[in-house]
Amino acid sequence: MRIAWLAIIYTILSLLPLALESIGVSRLVSILAFSYIMSIYALSFALLLGYLGLLNFGHALFFGLGAYLTAYQTIWWGIPYVLVIPISMIFGAAAGFLLSLIVRRAFGGIPFAFITLTVLLMVYFLYTRRELRAISGSEQGLLIPTPQLLTSTIISYIPLALTAILITASIYTILRSGKSGSKAGASRSSIAIIPLSLILMSALILLIDSIANRAEPLRISINLYILSLTTLIAVHMAIKKILESPLGLIWISIRENESRAASLGYNVFIYKAIAMSISGAIAAVSGSLYAVYAFNINPERTFSPLLSVYGLIYSLIGGLYPIEGSIIGAIVVTIIERFIADYAGGWSLVFVGVLFITIVLTMPHGIAYYIWNPSTIKNTLKVLKKAYRSTPYKNKEQTNPYG
Amino acid sequence: MALEILVSAIIDGVALGFIFLLLSLGLSVIFGLMRIVNFAHGSMFLWGAYIGYEVSSRTGNLLAGILASASITGLMGFLIEYLLLKRLREPLTQAIITIGLMLLLDRVAWLRWGDITYIWLPPELEGTILLGPTIIYKYRLFVIVVGIVLLIAVYIFFNRTRYGMIIRAGIDDREMIQAFGVNIERVFTGIFVVGSVLAGVAGSILVPWQGVYPTLGINYLLYAFAIVVIGGVGSIGGTMVASLLAGLAQQLSAYYAPYLAEPSIFLLMLAVLMLRPSGLLRV
């Protein structure tokens, strides 16, 4: 049943562009689409950092790889966009495995962070060279034509199909429970789901109708919104499944005590390489979406070391545990940054810097922690006060203020 | 002919190596002792350079600029450590604080000084010395002399004084020296201030040679990270060796293979880390 409610939340979120347009903030649609893309990236970063303790400063490598592969596939080879994402994913996974072969001798801790950073910088320096303008686009960047997929209405049929599946599934459960007379609770929520899905279905038909009548840029931005939302939900569910599987448990055991995991017979390198491949594939997907979103990519935006640092910012401001924290962090940071950039001009980065410091000082466990444990919100200011009131030059005992 | 170029490349490399040393020594000790990945270190370097430029170009005295930037970056380091980092002793969270500070400080500097490259050379250090066919810039020789003096001072500080001993012991085992009754919090503040001062001095020394521009901080921060990792995190001797190696690598490649000048230090780091993951001198 939980999955049914998740599907309903997904459908409601995919209807959001309609609501935002009706209150006249259609610009927010594209900002949200961007924040979903960055959420996918943040998820892949948090997967490595939170579940294996691998701080990957070269993570932008996968993102840039996805973005540039998308550019090459659409510009040079004319591959349809439906295939572009899986192909970029395969290459991202391969790059992840290759990178883990490079860092084989120093797979963890600070050396790992800096070897990956070096590999990223090598690619970055290579791509910013003037001689390689033809493949890197240099400062002007490569222009990516908008794929057919985003100008049609096909994408918005995904949530529609989902609601149809939901209705049939609910009817099926009701019929079954009626026959065997089993759990009443399940059938009650199924009964609630049917009318809800019907309402959502009609709203979705309205959405598709309105998309078809829109001017092209608006249609593309709504389509991109739904596409990135769908990808984000799919990636999130896949990661959740992986983390609950034995593979995820082995990752956690490696994070907690690597030598113990090794002496229990697990090949630590292989499990870390698997994690790198999965994370690389996911980051490549986000890069691939970004390439279509920005429709103009250059090395400065895709292979920049600052992007890797942003992965850290997203996952720590949102909170590493649970992994949804990184999604929240990415959405919050992206939206705030865009709004500050609109109003503050040259001062924007100053405010962003102050904001990061304030959030980290008041919510050291990340924003998600407070959403999951609402009772600790009132402690937020208390933590800050305690930190500033205590005499600074005492050897303080490290205690968890929420514990 | 080839020999003269080699000689001037080596002199430039050693001079740059000493600037790298000043910059990365603080980073390395902060890294080793406090476990902070200090992203704000590059901003200290940048601010030191700007303040050094402002003061020395107005007074016409290089030393005044160096002293001014040392005192102001020292104050900045103290405020950052006392007001922010001390409140949260958690490595990753502190990294975010320093990232925020980096964005903030670099941007404030950009708002004040803009995209222009500032350069100011004291008149008495202008020009070159001709040593046979070799051309040696006076200022780079001056940097080497200052570097050697500071190197000796640093060596004496770390190996012959009580504070240096506490710091070296702290890098080795933090809990142990706390158990001996050393107030580690005070040591942290002190080392952060000293690191910031060294970065500021390095910045103000670099101005007459390469000038100061807005992305200087982040460029040199990346170099310094690379140097710290080459030398081994927290290893003082390793940082010294690695700085000189990195300076030489960069200047030699700038003379002989200009397209390698930017990535040379990172290539060096890659090579060292593949062979010795824990750095050159870390046991």
C-alpha cells in the first residue's frame, strides 16, 4: 500500500506545473526541474558518502560525462533521447568502475578524495584547452537540439498510465479481499485510492490537454519537469531497494569496519567498485538530463570541481541519513540560490555563503533530520545558544544534543 | 643555451616552491591536527595578497604590506576559528562552514577589487641580475632568501620548541596529549591563526611576482591540497619536500612544456598517490 501512496504523491507532484501556472509563477517550473536534476546528482553523491564513507571530490566527472555523452549522441549520431539516457548510464557505470580501478590502492579517506579530484581536474584541463574546441565547445559550449521527446506530450502519459494501473490494482485487491475476507484495513485504503486516482486522472488529462496547446518553450519546461521528476522517483526507489538488499548491508558493514568485512570474506574492492558504478550511472543520468535542461554545455558548468563540492553541500545541508535528506538539501539549496541570484545580483554568493554557515550551525544534522523528527525543531536555537554560551577553552565532552 | 634556461627554471621553481610551502604548511597542520579540510585557506591567501598589494603600493614599502596582511589574515583566522569552527567539532560540517566562508570571502574580494589583475613591485627589487649568460630576476631571488629564513624558523619552531612538540604530538595522537593536560582547544585556535598568517604572508609575497586576481585563491587552494596530499597529510617534513617538488615541477614544465604547466602538480600527485597512497614521507 505504501507504494500506492508514493504513486499518488508522484502524480500530485507532476500536476504541480498546472497549479504554479495558474497562480502565475511558471518560472518556478523550470527551477524545480533543475532542482530535481540536482537531487539525482546529490543522491548519487550521498550514496557514496553516507553508505561507504567515500568522499568523492571527482564526482562531477560522471555528471560531465553524462552531459557530454548526451551532446555527442544527439548532435553527432542523432540517437533518440529515450535511448540516450540508458546509454549514458552504461558509460557512467563503466567510468565508475574505471575510476575505482585507478584508486584501487587508496580506496577510502582523504587519498581517495584527492585522487578522484585529480582525475577530474585532468579531464577539466583537457576539456578547457583551445585545441579541443571541436569536442568540448570551449567557452561558447556545445548547443544541444531539443529532443523530439520533450516537444511532444508523450512524457505526461507516464503519470496517467500510473493512475490507471493504480485503479486496476486497487479494484483487484478489493475483489480479492472481498472473496477471502482478509485484512479490512488494506481494502479500506484501496477504496480511498480509487476516487483519488480518478480525480488525479482527470486533472492529468487536463494537463496533457493544456501542454498540447502551449507555446513550445513552456511545453518543453513542463515536459522536462515531469521527466526529471519521474527519473528522480525511479532512482530514489532503486536506491532504496539496493540499500535494503544484502548489498546495501554489506556496504554499511564496510563503512563501519573495513577490515572486519574483509576478514568475513567479502571482497571489499568489488563492493566499493559496484557502489562507484551505481553512483556513476546515476550521476550520468543527472548529467544527461542537465544537458537537455541547459541546452548549452561547457566544461565550466559540467566538469567543474565546484560541482563536486556542491554534492557535499547538498548532502550535508539536507542530512546524510536518511538518504532522502540529500534530495531535500538539493531542492532547498537550488531554489534558495536561484531566488537569491534573482534579487541580490553580485552579492548573491555572499548571501549563499552566510546561509550555508547559518544552516550548518543551527541544524548540524541536516534539514531532513528535523523533518523526520519534528520534536527536535525547538531544540535548534537551544543548540546554538549552548554552543555560544559555553566557555570556549574547556575540553568539552562530545555529546549528542538530541540523544 | 639550454643550461641557462634550466638554471632560471630551477630558480623560479625553488622560489615558487617556497611560496607553496608557506601556503600549504598551515593547511597541512590544520588538516593533520584539527582534521578540517579547510577550504577557506585559499581565501586567506587571496585576502593576504589583496591587503599586501593595497598597503605596500600606498606606502611604497613591501615589508609594511607583508606585516599588514599577516596581522589582518591572522585576525580573520582567529575570528573564523573562535566564532564558527570552535562551535562544531565535526569534520564534514566544518568543511561546509569553510566552503561557505570561501564563497563569501572570495565574492566580497571580487566586489571590492573586481576582475583586474593588480601587481606592484618595490623599485629596489625590480630588474635582473646577469650571471654570465643567465638572467635572474631579483625579486625571485628575494623570495628564495625570505623562504630559506622562514624555513629555518619553521624548522626551529617545530623541532626545538615546546609548542612545536605539542603540535607534532597532537598530529600523532590527539587524545594522548589531552590526557597529558594540554588544552587542545587553545592549541587548535593557535594553529589556525598561525596557518592563516602563513597563508596571508604567502599571498602578499606572491603579488609582486604574479599579481593578484579574483580566482587566485581557488587556484592556489587546489595546488595546496595537492601538495599536502603529496607530502602526506599532517607530515611537516613531507609538506616541505612536496612544496619544493611541486614548485620545480610547475616551473620546469612552464619553461619546457607549457601545456603541462597547469596540470603538472596534479600529475605529480597522481603519480605519488598511485605508488604511495599515504604520501611521500608519512610512515
